[in-house]
Amino acid sequence: MLDLVKDAFKKEKLIANLTFFLLLNVGLILTALGIVWFKTPNHFAFGGTSGLSVLLAAMFPQFNVGFFMWVLNLVLVVLGFLFLGISCMGWTVFSSIALSFYVSICEAIWPMPAPFTDDTLLELIFAVLLPAIGSAIVFNIGASTGGTDIVAMILTRHSSLNIGSALMASDVLIVCGAALIFGVSSGLYSFLGLIGKSFVVDGVIESINQRKVCTVVTANPEDVTDFILDTLHRSATIEEAQGAYTGKELTVVMTVLTRREATQLRNFLRLNDNHAFITIVNSSEIIGKGFRAA
């Protein structure tokens, strides 16, 4: 019996690790596509190692963006080893190298000497959207895309600087560099992209994690809990309550469901317990068994 439990645990852990690795790479590939297809040909420099690489590639046209990303990320990885140690770097090393690799591969397979379209605003939307979705996927699994995240880790460990302000200042400087090198128009578009990316990343992460907190007040708790347990395969918390107006004994059933499951529960109550009272609230921070680990 103990061996079966161990085997099941190992299998579950293997699946979790494979899922983590797959999502990490999907996020990095989306980020690389956004850099190669939309940022580079339009001279969008939002900040970070990719933005600085776009500027350097323009100043030294004999090298492409992928080359400078390799150089910058390898330098940052070395600095991370020196100031943080190997054990603290974790997946950041892989992310830094993998992102540089994917950018180089994309540039080799599908070079972009000019933008896809003449609509700069449309190009900006996708230059924000693809890397933002990629970054959101990576951040949501607890990893990072490397690059300036290493700088943040070093500053956190060895200084009392406001890290967020320091990184934002560096991003603004890169945007100013884009304005000087590519013109005011590119600089303004880059500034819009810098602002837009932060909103999109937060929005995507919330959308990925969004769940429905359902609270049902009912006089027939057995039917409701049976449906939640047997049909939806979820659990619930039950509390005894009393109606303030009627004084009747009632039961409050609270459960957390996906959007589809919440719709199923609502439809079930509509057909089988139309006197039940239900509230459904959105939440993107659900921590516990069956959802995100603490």
C-alpha cells in the first residue's frame, strides 16, 4: 500500500514538473515572438534586456537583437552567480538563456526586415500583447523571464533601494533612448507600450486564476452538497444559519468553482431548489488544495 502511495506521489510530481516546464517554455516563446515580430522591426523599446537590445542593435547594425540578448543575459547570469549564488538563481538562469535562444531561433527562421503592416498602433498592440501574455504565464507558475529580474534580486539582497522605482527608472531611460535614436514617435509608442504591458500582465494573470466563490443559502443542503461533491467533484464548507425575516433554520454552503462549474450549480438550483439564494463573486487569489499551492 505504501509503495502505491509513493508511486502515485511520484507520478503526480512528474506531471506537475512537466506542466511547469511546458508552460514556462510556452511563455518564453510567446515573449520571443513578440520581440522578433513586433518590437524589433518597429523599434519599440519598452525596457528590460529586450528593449536595451533593440537600442544596441540599432547602434551596431552588424549584430542583431538576439546577439545582444545573449550578451546581456549571460552577463546578468554571471552577476547573479557572483552576488546571489547558484542555489538562489533557480529557473531564472534557464529563462534567461532560453529566451535568448528562442529570440535567435525566431530571427533565423523568420527575419523581420520590416513590420508586418503600416499600422503602427496595431503593431504596438501585438508588441504589448504577446510578451505580456508570455510573461503572465511565466509569472503565474512562479518563474520569471530572467533579464532585469536578476538585477532586482541582486538589489534586494545587497541594498535598501526601492526596487520597483529603480527598475521603472531604468525602463524609462531605455524609452528615452528609443526617442533619441528612433525619433519622438517611437519613443512615445514605447512609453505607451511600457504602461500597457503592466496592465495586460496583471489582467492576464487574474483571468488565468479567476474562480467563482459561490455562497448558497438553502433549506435543502443535502441536495446541494451532493451535487457539488458527486457531480462537480468539489468540496464545500457548511454553516448553520437563520433567516432574519422568517426565522427559519437555513444552511449556508460555500464553495469555490470554475466559471463552467458555477454555471452548472446555478442551473441545478434553478431547476431543483428555486427558493435557494446564491451569490457568486469573482476571485483570482484562491490558495489551497485543488487550486494554487500556498
